Amino acid sequence: MLTINENDIRLQQSAADKAAAIQDIAKTLTSKNLVDAGYVEGMLNRESQNSTFLGNGIAIPHGTVDTRSLVHNTGVAVHHFPEGVDWGDGNTVYLAIGIAAKSDEHLGILKQLTKVLSADSVEDKLKQAENAQQIIALLNGEVQLKADFDASLIQLNFPASDMLQMAAVAGGLLKNTGCVENEFVADLVTKSPTHLGQGLWLVASNNGAKRTAMSFVTTSNQCEFEGELVKGLVAFSANSDVHQSMLNILVDTVASGKQNELLQASAERLITLFTGEESPASSNTESSDNSAVFTIKNAHGLHARPGAMLVAEAKKFESKITVCNLDGEAKPVNAKSLMKVIAMGVKHGHQLQFSADGSDAKQALEGIGKAIESGLGEG
């Protein structure tokens, strides 16, 4: 599998514009004997067809299908631009990964990159990176970019009779998932939580925190703390500041007086609200009447351009559209998210199952089917 190592990275690069950056990257690919000198034309042509900007300061410039014959060996050249390069459409790139691929080996890198494309702090970390090791750690997911929060960190309707039990359960959830040490739990139960109103409380600690995470506990009993009703407790383990987005959601909820909506929400709803991602349980509700399976005919699978074409087709419709790779992990993802679609690692011949939910669901499936049949821009 194609991977990025420290020798692939050139730090402290600068370029006047996108074209200059791509030309410099192409020179590096050539100097590494990965491609012929003419490969740069394919990279520039690819960029004129569709931007290779993925998001969060990352782009993946690469050649066209017609220039694959100019690739000697599959590999990458990574240029780090701490001052940024204007990539068009208001996008700034801090890390450009030039790809030379003879086949679909680069899909692994695209899938790997999706881990860092949805976190708010990536651009700042890329700008501030001082060495290749920091960049590799970031791309490999070794740097925590988002606070942990999933079904294992939620306990609804626990029969707690006081705040001490609530805090112990909240801390226990974080301990059981490996986010904290015992000292965190001990510290949490001694802290005085903050009342957010309507029976919702907040408590946090950084003692013994190994990962930044959030747990959520509600009680089925009537209990009080300092004369105020207790219905639910939100607990944070703070190892870094990556929980800020979740705190912002919590603040907005309190400001709009919707604490009870949180307290009455299902685990699936809480996960969607705080992470923006559907849990497997909530995303696995497909109707056979509004689903269809299509086979990908593109010789090199859903790399950047056909993936972008597929997403663009899905975005034409109002319906909620999910897709899963029946020849892969088969987990439904949002068909209107490029990073989610690329992360499926779709290769030639893979079968994709699309499900649509909305007033134009039938038209959406027909449009997607026609787009796939036509080759998603690759004939």
C-alpha cells in the first residue's frame, strides 16, 4: 500500500500561485524518477478540469488518465507551504501531496487523508508544523483532531439517586474507553459541577486525561444537587482543546433554551448533534423502494475526479442520499461528502448501493445511475 514517509516531505516551501506549486511538485516527482518530465502537463490539465483541493488546507495534485504512461513508479512528493498557496475559489493549501500512480494504489492515501479532513484544527496544525515527523503524525491520525464521543460514552436513564453516582458513571464511561486514568474518575466525583439549566449539568477535568472526550449520562430517577434538579450530566476529559466545537454546540443549546431536547434525545441523535456523523444504527434504515445498486466502471475506481463528479450529481437533489460499498466495509456514508465517498476506497468493478430519502428520491437514483453509466466524466 502506498504510504507517505518523512523522505517524501519537503518543508518550508513557497510558491507564487497554484500553477507554480504544481510545477515545483512535478519537478520533485521527476527528480525521484517517479515520472517523466512531461507528467507536469497532465497535472496542470487535471487541475483545470477539477480542483484537487480536498479541504482543511490539503490538495492532491496528480496527472490525468492519459498521462499514466509517463509514470515509472508509484509514489508521492509532499510540499509543505507554511505561508499557504492560493488554490482558487477562496481555498488556501498548506500541504500539497503530488501523486504519481500507475493504477489505483493512491486510493489508500486518499482514504487515509479523510481522517484529517473533517477536523477544525487541521489547517492551524499544518501551518505550525516544524518537521516532517509532525506532519506524518498528523496524516496518520496519531494527533487527536476531534474529541471522542460515540455510543460507548453515552448512558441514558441510569438509575442514579445523586450527583455522586452520576459523576462516577460519567467518569467510568471515559475510563472504560481508555480515555482517562483512575485519577480522573477520582477527581471528577469531587468536583462541583455547573448547572446549565433545566436539570442539565456540566463537569470537566484534565487530571489523568489521556484523550479528549465527552460522556453523557441521564438519570431515570428524581434527584437534586444543591437544591437544583438533576436530569443529566455532561463530562469532559480535557487532554487538548479539540473539544471546543462540542462545547460550542453545548453553549448554543443552552443559549436557545433547548436543554430538554438534549436530555430527551436518543443516543443516535446525540452522536449526530455533537459529531455531525450518523451512528450505524441511525444510518441503516434503507428502503428497498428507494435504493439501487450500480457497478463502478472506471478503470481506476473513484479517485478524485470521478468521485467529485459523483458527489456533484448527488448534490443536485434535495433528498438525503447515502451510499455503501458492497465490496468494502459496507457502511453507509453521505453521498454528498467527497471525503466520505473517497474513504470507501472504491475500485473498478465494485458495487455501490445508493439509498435516497426525500421528495426527489427516485429522480436522484436515476441521475446517479446515468452518471455512473456514463463514466463520471471519464468516458
